[in-house]
Amino acid sequence: MGMLVLTLTHLMLVTEFPVRLKIWLSGLTYGAALADETGGWLVRFVAPLFAYFKIAAYVVLELSLAALLVIVITTLIRARARMSKPSHE
């Protein structure tokens, strides 16, 4: 999961979206990934009630990964549309 998060956030950083959005979304993604990993350890070694924390972290991680995918795909589609336009020189 770590390589996926790292790759998608780096791809998102080269898009034309606002810097504030990039920082917020990458921080949210890394935080959710860290919380998801820690949640398993908390459930096992601290208390079973941390399972709710793990579920919430997983949902936030998946939603943030989906947002990263949408941003990267949108940027690729826009770039392709710009490339296929005939240039009027």
C-alpha cells in the first residue's frame, strides 16, 4: 500500500491543481495510510475497540486514494485533449 500511496501522491504533485489542494490531499492520504497501519497494531495489542478506528482510517484512505486517481486521470485526459487539438500557427 505504501508504494501505491507514494506513486499516486507524486503523480498528483505534477498536476495543475492548486498547491493547497495538493498539500491537503497528500497529507490526508499519508495520515490515513499511517493510521490504517497503526490501527491493526492497536486492535491487537491495546484494545479491540480500536477496530472502529481502523475501519474509519481504511475508509478515509480508500476515499483519498480514489480522489488521487480522479485527479491524475483528469489531468491525463486534459493533457491528451490539448495534444490532439490542431495547432494554428
